[in-house]
Amino acid sequence: MKPRAVIPLLALVVACSGDPGALGPEESPAGPASVSNPAQGGSSFIAVMSFIQTIDPGLTQITPGNVLHTTGLVNEFALSGDLEGLAYFSGDFHNVLRTGNGPIVGGIFFEISAPGVGSFDCQTSASILRDFGTPDVTATGKISRCVGTGDYDGMGMKGTFSLRPDASTWDVEGTIF
């Protein structure tokens, strides 16, 4: 198998597995919506990003130090919870093959359809920690330097995200300001 063929499985948390529509009631975002309308600004939100597809697997190379470098990866996610719409991650993934650990850096674009209609273009970074020899993966990251458009024009957003055990769904918490 060519290394490039493995990228959708490794990139953005080795994670493009699982049925994105398989979220049950016990897996819904915690608690009721924290605000009635995040589009008003000054509001916190809780959302879920569920993997849909890899749009572009990017370019891959394995260096002599056994580090898998993927550049130009683009993944698409469904966004649900306090914010509804789509999210697109584009960036780079570096994975130390010996350990399964590595950083992810890039951007994330939120295309929001409710509440309000608009978008946020953000920077993001994450760390992947893998319990090698098991399917267990832990990943956490941050969303920062977001610029809003549409109903979110002139607003910013920041937040954090973490990977669920299904390795294809991310919990996102943040603030629109």
C-alpha cells in the first residue's frame, strides 16, 4: 500500500472512520444550548464536528527519521449543536510513526447556517497522542484568530476541541465575541 493511500486514515487523527450519522442521544452535546443566539456575540457555544469526507488527502512523504508528513490535507465535517452548518479543516499533519503522536496545524473554516448565516475563518492547532498498539487516540486543540463574515461580520471566535473515542467526531466549545 502506498503511504499516500493511508493518509485519510492517519491525517486529522487517523480518524476518518466510523459512521458520521451514528451519533446517538447519549452522544449529543452536553446540556442545553448555552445561549439563545451566538450570532449576537459575547456568547459561548457547544457544538459537534462529525467527519464527512476527506476532500484532498494532500501530499505525503516519509522522512528518514520515520516521520509521516502530510501537507495540504482538507477534511469536511458536519457542524451541529449551538452552531449548525459545515466545517472545513485544511492544513498539515506530522506523525511520528514509531509512536503515532504528532501535531496538526492549519486553518478551519466554519460555514454557519444557524443561528444566523455567516462564517468564521480561523487558525487551529492540535496534538495527537496515540496509545500505540491499541486503537486509542487522544487529540485536543485550539481554535483562534477567527474572523467572521455575514451575520458574524466584525466578530471573532475562539475555542477548544477534543476528539471523541469514535475517532471521527470532535466536541467543540468556544465563545463568539
